[in-house]
Amino acid sequence: MKQLVEGFAQQLRDAMDIGEKATVTFSGPKYSNVVIAGMGGSGIGGNIIQSYVADKLEVPVLVNKSYQVPAFVGLGTLFVASSFSGNTEETITAVRAAMNSDASVGFVTSGGELLRIAQEENMPHIVIPGESKQPRACLGYSVVEMLYLLHYAGLLDDTFKTELRQALNLLEEQAGIIKVQASALANNFHTKLPVLYVSSALEPVALRFQQQLNENAKQLCHVNTFPEMNHNEIVGWQHPESLYKELAVLLIKSTYDHPRVKLRMELSKKVFESKVQDVLELESQGATYLEQALYLIHLFDWVSVFLAELNNVDANAIDNSDYLKGELSKR
């Protein structure tokens, strides 16, 4: 896993090359909505795309993490299916429902049943490398290729390409600093329950961090967003008091935070500091949303593998998930 994290910048570069060389044509009507279907490491890319295009697309974008699809999915829908293996049962079921509803379907996958459907039905698709066998380590491929699908569908201009190149430069320039920061955070989170707070704009990044801590470090984590948590969770910072010594709070900050969110974070920090010893802050780097999101993702991926070492666990193993898949396959 460490080697895969090390190669994240190169993965983004390779993904751009794949996207540029893809021969993808969409022939559907003008799209009135976009639905991105995916689960786990493939699905979180959809959440990142959703946040990135929020101020760029004139049509709504929904991330679908279920077997079912919304009732509005139909002729005017661009339905993007993202599955590293191509065999994710929820995504396959959702794709078939979208096809039955006459939606235009595009695919990002390395193979499996989804690639078979795409090729058999002559549907737009981009094939990503599948050699790593680790979907969560291939987020760069899924995010970049979904951006290219939106571009080829006529929904997104090519500004994202410039922003991706800027993100690549940032990751390469800051490689050493990122590892130092990640190592320090891993030590802060060791034997603790990380509690992550972030503005809603960067919620997908925090959720990605949570997932990486779950899968790589085999550690639980909690995520919530500003300003929503100020309307409920902040009141819960009273009991159980015995839990406070087990917590480490991280406030994830960005230039994309609304001014009132920044104020809410500062005021809430005082509440956290009155209860918990470890209250940390982290400011993202970069000028654009993609730069900041990819910077944090890479940093947090390093935290997860460093924490796996501190927890003395195999970052590659996913025993509980494998057990569930095995049991589900019998029924």
C-alpha cells in the first residue's frame, strides 16, 4: 500500500494520459441531470466530482450509492458508473435499472461485468489499469476519468486539465513536507478516535480520510461538517465524559470555507479544547479546489499507512469486507 500511495502523482499523470487518448462519444439528448454510481473507493470519487462541479455545471449532480436509482433517472440523465473491479453488485444493479430507464450510461472500470456490458452495448467507457487489485489506491484514476467523461459528454470544459496539472506540480513540490505532516498526524491519532470536522465543500475529502483509516489502519473515525454540526452535534459535547481522553480532534481548513464557517470553527474549537487535549488544525494547500482536495487526499493517505504501521496491521488486508462478500455470494 505504501508504494501505491507513493505513486499517487504518477497515477494522476497516467490517468490524464488515458483520458486524453480515450475515444469516447456521447450521442444522447441534452442532459438535464447527472447521476454517478459507485461504492467504496470507487464511489468516493463521485462525491469529489460532485463538489468540484457544483459551481461549474448547470445541471444537478447526484451520487448514487445503492442498488436502486432515483425515479427521475431517464432519457435526460447521464448515468456514470464507477467500479474499479467492474463487479460491484450495487453498481451493476443500478446500471441495469438506468439502462431500463433509457438513461445515457458511461463507464469507468478496469474490467468485469461492467466492461462486458459497456462493450456489448457499445456504450461510452474508459478502461483503467486493474493490476493493483486495490480499488481504494486507485482514486486518481476514477476521479480523472470521470472528469473526462463529463468533458466528452459536453458538460465540462477543459479547465480541469490545467487544474490537474497544477495539482500534480503541487504534490511533487510538497512531497517531503506532506510525509512529515502525515507522520505527525499519525502519531497524534495513534490509540485515539479521530474526530474530523470540515466545511461541507470538502466533506468528500474527510470521508475519504475516514475510509482510508478504516481500511488501511483498521481504525474507526468520525466525520461531521460545518455548519451542520453546529445545529446538533455541538450540543452532544457533554457525555460520555470518559470518552474525551480517547479523542483527537482535527479541524480541516480551506480557502473555500465560507467566512461564517471560519468563525464557527474558531468558536467551536473553544468547546473542543475545553474537553479534549488534542485539538489540531490543518490548512489545505493550493489555489484551486482540485489542488486542495488532491493535496489533502494524498496527505491523508500517507497518514493511513503510517498509522497502519503504528497499529501493527496489514494495510492491504480487508478481512471483514472479504468475509461479508464471501457470505453474500452464498445467498
